[in-house]
Amino acid sequence: MRRATKPKVPACSSCRKLKVRCEILDDLTQESLQNVRCHRCKTLKIQCSYESMDKSIFRTGPEKMTTSLIPTVSIPKIPAPNPAPLIRGLSTVVARSSTGQTVVDMDSLPTHIWQFYRGSTGDWHYGGIFHYEDSLDWAHPLDAIQQLSDRYNASVASVVTRPRILAAATSRSASGIDRLDEILSPEQIKHLLEIFEEKYVPWLNFSLIRNETNPSNSPEPSSSSSNITFTLDLICCTIASRHLRPSVRSVVAPKLEAAAEDAVSEILFHPVLSESIESIQSLLILALWAPICGGSGSNRRDGHLLLVSAISMAKNIRLDEAPERLSALEYLRSLGHTFDEVQMADTANKARLWLSLTNADSLLCVGHGRNTYASRFRSSTSTSLFPMPTPSSPTLPTGLSEARDTRLDLFGQILDATEAGLKVPLNSLDDVPKWYNDIHEALQRLGHLERLITPLPVVSDHDTFYFRMLVILYRACRLLVLYHATFSARMLFMYAGRTLNLSIFEGIIPHNLDILMIWSKDAFHTTEANLISLLEVDVSLLGTSPDITFHIISLIVTYLVSYKFYVFNLRYKASPFTHDSVNAKCIARCIGVLNTAAYSEDHPAVRCARLIEGVQALWENREEMFKLGDAPVLRPEDRFRVTSKKPGYYKDQSTMQEAFYETVEKNLEMLYKPAGPS
């Protein structure tokens, strides 16, 4: 239930001086009035002017809670309309989906989306009680989704625990098995390596490099490095084992994971002896894909920690210099010098490996609040190493290698633009002009890349599925930038919205653009397009996607449902959500696609499908889950306009309220108007 509203009192002297929000969160009683302090002063343990103030101002009695944090800017002397959101609080009903799945806890959704609603242009209201500490930190949406997935899946299904913990490095593995050929037959090894080469290597965009067991700074191979010869094949077979029949996988997969963990322990505990191209590739693979029989819930490993170790090793053996070496060799060859083709191919593949490491680093950091480790080492020549299609010179990839080089480079540029957008701060109204320009520039960069990426799944003769997934990842990155921009604006509003400055939110309308609405609408259409694109991919290959991909899919649906609750709030329980039946069918098919794509009961796709079903079930049970306000219920034929008002419901029948509802109608018509051609 919402917290009861305290009597309106002026801000204390300390909060008024710093122009920050001042509020009393404690219940006021006769005893507590003697030492009453605002929440901020109480938290900071500083003196509050409320303590010496006349206490009679606190005895005015509770007022009706308003959902607006600021008065209407245009006519401050006239009481602004108070369109309280429909959703009052959670009911005691335990709602379930059609399959019996318990819905996701509503408080887990990003409230900064669905508890906002819009009056007129730039007149935004927050209908909730903002808490400084929420259960999930939605400032970093992918990290919040990952935590939500772990919580929800642990509450509705039995958690598949890891068969064993990471073993300490010893001369002999804790499992007693440290060789791949002791677990699988030569035929099985060959079969799994072929699966990995066919279905997983295209995600990496480089050819696996083997037989480099001797570190560059070690004169002779050591006993520890001799085992590294088998590490890469072991890791590849461990990931590919998800494609085995269930009866075989249940026996083989735990043994493979145990041996893989021992190999990783050897690498991490003896990094100097283990530094090699094979070790780096092994850690990169495990950072993107967790073994299928582990990594659930609290036992989930942090792939980025493994990736940071791989990048550190790559720096130590000077792998980051491979792009410059390749560029220099290409330049000398253009001047007529000749080089061994094997040397050129090896240098090019090492350059691809380094670029793949930097891309993976960015992919695992965006939306998580982490600082990228390798992107600052990304060479300025990296984006010009391989031929790229451009609007003026549409050079299409002609072969398999060219297609992967194109994808590697395009994905790096997408992540660069995304990182630039996510780094734009908004700390005060003075930051708004620069904040808007920087976000707009990042979106323009992404829009330019969209023109290059969108046709590639159709025109490319190779890796069609992986080009389609590149489009999905592009849209997800665009969503992250739009989400970050709107989140920053809402947070500024919630932190500063209770000051006495009546024009506080006018400052977030640069160039007379209500960018909070524009960017929210852009994000909504981006999620819809991404959901449709997901239904068009090859289901047989979807399960090979890196684990982070399924968190991205969960975020897409969670944002979509949260946005529908935002419109639900805005429309006072009006007609059913426009296109809701279409969205529901898309989400239902998405759940079916994910379950079909999964290779086992603990595959990340299954966990993603389960979370999506719980989020969608929350929307489907919206009328049972919530205590509804006493706003008039509109019939479907009423559409956006309120055709009749119940006597006594509105305090004021002025033309100002009529204009308010006309504004709501226009806003919603704009919201659902199909986007025109770009």
C-alpha cells in the first residue's frame, strides 16, 4: 500500500538552501512531534529547522495524496487537475498465467516507467512513492533483469545446482579426470568439435587458433602448459555437449564441466605459465556461454571476470598490437612488398581475436553499470582493417570470411556508439542542452549503422542467422541508450520535482521538444520491432546465442509490459490496449520459440521464457492484481475521449480540464500513430 501523505509544510532551511527534496517519512505522533526531522537531515544526522519550528503546522491533518510532484506550470494560481492513476496498490489476489505460472512481483518492474503519466506537453507526473533503495537497481537494466531472472526462476522452479564448485588448481584434478579423451571417444570429440565450429564459431567471428602452448615470454614449455594443449578442445566440447541426447548429456556434461573447471583453475592460478592464445580463447568462450549443467541462481559464474583475465593475458602477450601489425603489413604490401600468406592470415586472425575480446567486453558491460576494460585499448585502426559497406560504396561481403569481418566491425561500432550514449550524465537542469545533444548524437550514430545492417540478412549469402541476430542486438543497444536517456530525465524529475520552482520540468524540453515522450515512444517501437525480428530467426540456431542474449530478450519484453502499464495508468482503465492482442500473440510465440530453442531444462532460453511468461501474466491479470481507483470505466467504443462524466467525480468542470482531456487524446493518438518513413 502507498504511504500516507504527510501535511504540506515548507522545506526545512537546510534542504531549501541546497534546493533538494525535503519530506517527512515517519508517522507523526504527539511524541514524535517533539523531535521531528525531515528524512534527509535524519539520514545525514544533521540539525533540522523543523525541530525549532512551530509544531502547529504539522497538525493540519492528512491531506488527500496528490500524484503530481509539481503544480501545473502554465496557470500556477488555478488548481491543476489531479488525474490520479488507476493503480492504487497490490491486491491480495495471487494471480497466475494460463499455464499456472505465478506472475512476477509488480514491484520488480521498473516503477519509474509505469508509475509516470503525462498531462500536457512537458507536464509529467509521478504516481508512486519514490524510494532511494529499491529491490532492483533499474539504473542498470540488464543487471536488474539478470537478478530478477535468478529470483523468479528460483521461486517458481527447482534450481539446478552446479555439480561441484570451482576446484583449486592441483597437479591432478579434484575429479580425477583431466583429459578430454578420458571422457569422450575420438568420434564423440570430433562430432562435438564440428558442432562448435559450425554453430558457435560464427558468433566469435574468428577462426580458432590451436597448438600455441608455449607462452611468448617462456623459453621452454612447462609441465603446466602441456595441459593447455587440450584446454581449448575441452572447453569447446563442454559447450557443445548441450546438443547431445539427454540420456548421454546427463552422464557426460557434468564430467566435462568438472574437467573444464579444473582447466580454468590451472589458467587462473598459474597465469604466467598458462598465457597462450588457446587459454585466451578458452576464457572468452566460457565468458559468453556457461556450461549447460551449471551456472544457475546463486551459483552463476560471472563471465566478465573470466573475460577480464583473458584480456589481461592478451595484453601480456601483446595481442592488442595485432591490429596495428596487420595494418602495417597491408600498407607495405600495397607498396609492392611480398609477405608469406600464412603469416598474413595468422596476423589477421589474431587481430580478429583481439577485436572479438573488446566486443565481448563491451557486450558484457553495457546495461550492467560496469566500466569496460578493453575498449580503451581498442586501436584507432581497428575499424579500418576490413572492408565495410557504406551508403556511398555498398561493398557487400562476398565470402564467409568477409561476412564475419563485416559483422565483427559493425558490432564494434554499435557498441562504441552505445557506450557513448550510456556515458552521458544528467545531474542538473544546467546539463540539459549538452545532455540532449550528446544523446541525439549517439542515436544518430546508431541510426547510420542501422541503414548498413538492416539489409545484410537479406543480401548476404553467408551467416544469414547471425546477421539477423546482429539486427536484434543493434535494436537492443538502441533501447539501452533510449532507456538511459529517459531514466536520467525521470530521476532528475523525482529528485528535484518537489522544490518550489514551478518551472522545474520545463527545462527538460530542449528545442520545445517533449523528448521524454518522443524517446519513450521510440523505445516502445524499438521493442516491438525487436520482438517481431526474434520470431523470424532460425529457431534451431537461437539456442547457440551467448547467454547475455537471453537477458536482452527478457529486458525487451519487460520494458514492453512496463510501458503498457504506463499507458494503462494514463488512460484511467480505458479501452483495451491498442494492438494488445497482437503483442500478446507475439509474446506467446516468443515463449514458444525460446522453449523450442532450448537444449535442456536448465538452458538460459528456458529461464528467459519462464520470466517472460511471468511478466506477461502480470499484465494479463492487471484487473485482478490491483485495487482499482474509482475513476469512470470507459467502454471500448469510447476510445480516447471521455464522453460523459459522472456527477461529483470531478472537482472542477472548467475549460481547463476539458483542455486536459483533449491533450490526453492527442498524446495517445500521437503515441500509436504509425511511424512514418525515415
